[in-house]
Amino acid sequence: MCGIFSTVHSEDEINQFKKLEHLSKLSESRGKEASGLLLMSKDKKIQTFYSENTISKLIKINRPILKNTLNSFDFYIGHTRIVTHGVENESDNKQPVNFNDTFLVHNGICVNYKEIWNKLNLDNEVELDSKSIAALIDLNIDNNIFDILSNQVSGETSIIGYNKKNNKLFAYTNTGSLYFVFDNNKVKYLASEKHTLLKLSDAKNIKKIEPNSGIFFNPKGELESTFLSKKNETIIHKRSRPKKLQETKELKFVPNLIRCVNCILPETVPFISFDSRGLCNFCINYKQITLQDLKIFEDTLDSMRRSDHEHDSIVSFSGGRDSAYGLHLLATKYNMNPLAVSYDWGVLSDLGRLNQSIMTSKLGVEHIWFSADIKEKRNNVHKNLIAWLKRPEFGMIPILMAGDKMWLEVANLVGKQNNIKNIFFFENKLERTYFKQGFAGLKPRFNSKNVNGLELLDSLKLINYYALNFVRNPSYLNSSLVDSVKGLKSYIFRKNNYLYPYNSIPWDEEKINKTLIEKYGWLADEESTTTWRLGDGTTPFYNYLYFLKKGFTENDFLRSWQINEGVMSRDEALNKTLNDNQPNFRGIKDYLNLVGLDYKETIDTISNIPSNLDWN
Ligand SMILES: [Zn+2]
């Protein structure tokens, strides 16, 4: 979510300004929305620079002064960020943060920052999680501070900082997302990713700071002490659980629809048909999931593990339950050393971010963030949503998600940068939602062997459908078009060599929820009964559209497959689905806020979209 970096001056390094540019540029892939830099000159003067823009721009604007100061300086600490808590231009919300004598940059999210602040008996409210960490360190600087951090901070935390009173720098991480160059017995550079430092140093001089450990060094770069603290296993943040299920008759929105007698798919699903018994074509053509031999999967894992402590795999880490559980399995049960990789294109929910933070810190798994230009991506969604509302076509809803399709390229890029070939994608086999393409005129292909992509004919049909809609609704022809087309291309030609563990591991929804919530304190959405797609901020919105106008959502599909798999009764499935489909207005509000649309106006526009649905 953020990139942090630092350089300590050393006589043998030349052209420090170029190196600052390099460190900044590479750290920027982790966050482009705001940036900051703290610079300590030789005469012990601290200068800070902040920008509501990328770190590259910050450096460009301050080029003369930075160039001059870097001729003779002690150290600098930099930060490049995605906005998580708070607003990016709030004056209190800038990094590096300061509390008394302590200055630091923080990558991650501290989940229990308010509790920490209160426990320290500090006045006023705290707005920024990083500020709580700075306070915790400042007030304990003479104690065993790294132990205190490991035992009190819940959530992903990697920091680089400086304490003026002791004239010492420090670096700490609870996930292992921090590296430093140690050359000639001196700490020279620090960064969130090893890849960043490879351009500045030989690989042999790059050291990883292990999870739950930290270092102290002085402004000359001399390492004074290293600590490895005991991992804290207890959950210390406030938990949240999903909303309790209600009886169907108590629910506010229940559509009156004919449904299949076996599954619960309703008559409004594209290309659904019922036979004389009332059985739908999705059930008639349903093929039970056959899992691949678990032993083969486990043997594959055996062949991947490395003896040199380097990462053996990448986990596509979305912030949703399936990838979170997958990360748990790999890191604990299978003793793998995965690197969690997340891609943020601007509509990840806060809960998703918090849960990623909780999981990686509890597991001590290094987490790489790749951030798109979030302002631009949100602006793209804004334009496409306005276009969609002008002429609502249900087959065009996926255009709102075009921005996330870059994920495939990101996983490959991070794999290449870190020399990792194995990429895990925790997508469960019950996620087939034929209707999204169905609304675009694509018939369900029950016998397709092409599990990850579309048949050629369907690809052409889909391209044709989009082209036709672009002509009919020229509002789509906005600056987001290139992005939309890229997304479509990536979706259609989705070919990859990823590993899909749920092809071998049984997907057990109850077990997944129980493990995540009880063992990790994973946060559920208290406004919703479902834990599915919690990380995706778009979900409450598109499900609202489908449910309000067509009477069903992807939940109807998931539960119908569960009925067909024999893991859920029809009554239970129907009740759960109707509960899960109830509009999550808070989630919708959050989403519209992110993409810059007025809530009331948008809800009013949606209510005017024609629909034949009858409500109980
Ligand atoms: Zn059916």
C-alpha cells in the first residue's frame, strides 16, 4: 500500500541525487497518491517535503534544493503512498509522521491504532494509524521497542524512522517487507522490496529484515543492534462478524419469481429454460466437480520449496476470503514461503485492505503492493458509470471492472522481478457466473473445456457486443476507452500458467469463514450476511443493480452450485441467498463516494430503470 525507503550517506557513493530518483521511482509502484521526504543535513537540520502527488513530482519540484543538500547530508527517509485511512491532503495525514522526537515512515495499516493511542493515555483523537506507532515508539524508545511493536500492533507494519533524542535510526517489520544494503559494515540503503535495491547493490549485500524483527543504526550507517522478537499469536484488535441471517419473511426485498425446483436460479437468468418438471437447463447440464488428486498437488508443492529461504511462490492476494484462506494454507499447513501480491486499482474496499493487513502480519508473509494510478482509474469508472446510467445495458456492467484486469500482467511482472515462477490463484470452482456474459448475449457453454478463457466464437460475439454498445452509447468513448479495451482483451485472452489450488483442495465455505474470523480476527462486513468478495468495493453496487432489476445476483449462482454439489439444501440456499442479496447501502455509498458520484442522485436514476419484477 505504500513504499518506504531510506539512504544513509556514505563517502564512497557518488551521485546521490540520481540514486534518490531511482529509489523513488521504483517505490512509486506501491503508491502514487501522496508522498513525503525527510532529509537530515550534515549540520543536523531536519527538512521535510510533502506532496499530494507522486514522489517523482515532489523531487522534480524540489530539485535544486535536494540536489544541493544531497552533496552533504546524513540521511533521508521517503514515503510514497496509497490513501488508506484519512484524506490525502489532510495536514495531519502526511508521512513522514512525527511524535515528539520520533519521525517515521510507515507501510501497512495498523488495525488497532486507536486502542494503542488510548492505552498511551494521549490527549485528542488520533486520525492516522502511523501516528500511533510513532507515539508508541517515542514513549518506549529506551525499552525493548521491537518486542513492544510485535506484541501490540495488529496489522501489517513496516517502518523506517529516526529518533532525535538518541540520534538513532531504526527499521522494523512484522511481515518481512523491508530490505537493506549492508556494505563495508554500513547500512546504506533501505527499501520495501529487494528488487528496488538490486539496482544499487550486489545481491550478496542485500539483507532481509525478517518478520517481527528490527535494526538500530546511527546516522553514519553503523549497525548498533538487531532484534528478533517473539511473534505475537493473540488477536488484539476488535472483531466483527457478518450480519445474522433473518427469516425470509422478515426480509425487506424478496422478488416474486419462478425458480428451478432443484436449484434456486430464477426465470430472469439469461438463457434459462425449464423442463416439464420445472428443472432448469443449468441443473440438467450440471457436472459435479471432481477434484484433482491432492497428492499430486502436494508433490508439486514439495518440488517448489526452496532451501535458501527465498520465496517459492506468489499468491494473488485480493483481500477476499478465498485468497486469504489460501495464503493461510500455504504458509501454515504446507510450510511454503509465499510472497503475497496485491494490485490496487482504486476500488478495493477498506475492509479488504484491513484484512490483507491482518493476514500478512499474523502470518509474517511479505506483501508486495502494486498500485495503479488510482485517481485515473477511479475517474475511468466515474465516466463509464455515467455512460452506463444513460443507457443501462446489463451486459455492459462488467465494464465498471475493466480496471482490475491488469492484475495478470502485475503478477507476471512481480514474478519476473523476484525470479518466482509459481503463481497461485485461489479462485474456487463454484464461482461460475454465466449470467454476466449471458446479458451480453453469450449462451452458457456447459461442455466447454476452455475453463480459463472464452471460446473463439464467444470472444468475437463479446467484442461485437461491446463495439455495438460503444456506437449506441458514445459516452463510453471517453478517455477510459484504452483502459476498457485493454481490460476486455485481457479478459478474453486470459491464458496463463497459474496454479489453481482449489482444483485439488476442497472448498469448504464454513471452514474458511471460521478459520479466518476466529483464528485471524479477519473482519467481516457487519452490514452484510455474506463474506464473499469483501475486498472488492464494486460488489455491493453491481449486485444491487442485478438484484433490483433482475431479481438475482451471483449469490444465486454460488448457492445453486452448492445445491448441485450436495453441500446445501435448497431451503437453506434460498434463505441465505435472499439474505445475501439484500442491498448493502453502506457499501454502495462507499463505492459511489470513491468514484465520485452522488449517492442520492444515482440511486434515483437506478430506480427509474425499467424492470418487470414483482416484489413480495
Ligand atoms: Zn436448476
